[in-house]
Amino acid sequence: MSEPDPVALNPSDLARARELIRAAERVAVLTGAGISAESGIPTFREAQTGHWARFRPEDLASPAAYRRDPEMVWQWYAGRARDVQAAAPNPGHTALAELERRKGEGFLLATQNVDGLHARAGSERLIELHGNLAQARCERCAHVQPWPGEATAPPPCPVCGATLRPNVVWFGEYLPSAALEASQLAFAQADLALVIGTSSLVEPAASLPLLTLRGGGAVTEINPDQTPISALVTLRLAGRASQVLPALLEDYV
């Protein structure tokens, strides 16, 4: 089944979604893998192809896996980092950067994606809840640096000499508390939350839009697929982010 083009969406739904955006002083956005898939970024599980298909996600993305075989885990993430660098932001990413410019300090974008495409599109009021594939982090002193693209095994930290690791949140790890708390505050205070391209299955991010609803705000979901939150949202637009988001900003003054 083909996904709907925004021009085929209910005109009254588009008009209502545009009005919600125009009226909102505080906008909080949550994005997931769907918006990045439109840039050719494979999802976490889709990245397990070829040699990597024989591994479970937990075999490659957990502290235990890194302790057991750091070189193998590093090489898998190096491949993912190359995929990300080869991709480019799509119109959905750039539309959100434009919405930020228009809303200013009343805007916050929290993403579950680790590809850095929002930042490359120009988003600045941005929280990367699960980290960033383009970075490495020291296991001891938490020094963060650009991914050392030439390294075929975990290199030492240039600050303290301990081992670097991918700067992402692994299975069994908590989200950074400051990032989660800032996101929760933004969604709790938002007049409007946009939930874009996420399965709404991964906690604690999946519960962020519920904070907006509890606070009396509206929630618009943009996703070609139904999700657990679809029955709860104020408005649902069944389309791709790269099509729907630019359409929502048309005629925005």
C-alpha cells in the first residue's frame, strides 16, 4: 500500500494542524527512526545485514558486549557511522529547523535518533536522547570527541588514556538524566507536541507526549503507521515526515 501524499490528506486535518502550530507558543517535538529512514539511514535492526545478521542487538549494543569484544562492537559502530556520514537531511529535518527559527525559545526537539541529521539540518534547540553516532566518549572521564574515523579498534582517550566507546545509549543503560529531565519539562509545558516517525514503543521517550496531554496541550502525530499513541492524540496525519512537515509550514506567517 502506498503512503499518502500530504495533498491527499484531509484538507481540514491539514488546516487544523497548521492552526495548532501557529497558535502554539511552546512546541515540543519527538522524532524517531521514521524521519531518518527517509534519508536512507537503516534502522537499528536493519543495520544488521551481511556478517552482522548473525548477531542479536544485545550482542552489539550493550556494556557487556563491549567488555566481551570491544573490537567487534567498535567495528560495527564504525560501519554505522560511515552510513550516517553518507546520508543527508531530508525536507522533514529542514522543516523542523525552520519551525525552530520561527518559534525561538519556545521550541525544543528531542530525538531518539543517533544520526545527527537534525543538527546538520540546522536544529539547535536539540536534545539527542540516545546520543550521537558521530561521536566517541571516554568510559572514564566522559570526554566527548568526533568519531575517530581511522580507528579500527577502540582508541585511548586523549585526555585520560582510558578507552573510548561510541557515544550512544546502550541496552541496559539509562538516558542521561539532564537530557531526559529537560525533555520532560518541555513536553509538560508545551501547548503542542509533534510526534514524528516514532513507534511510540521505546520508553521513557514514548511517554513524553502524554505529559503534554496531561498538561492540557495538543498532540499531533505524523506517521504513516498506527502506533500505541494514535488513539490518544489530538490529531493524526498519516504520511511521511518529509512530505507532511513542509506542507504544515506552508502559509505560515
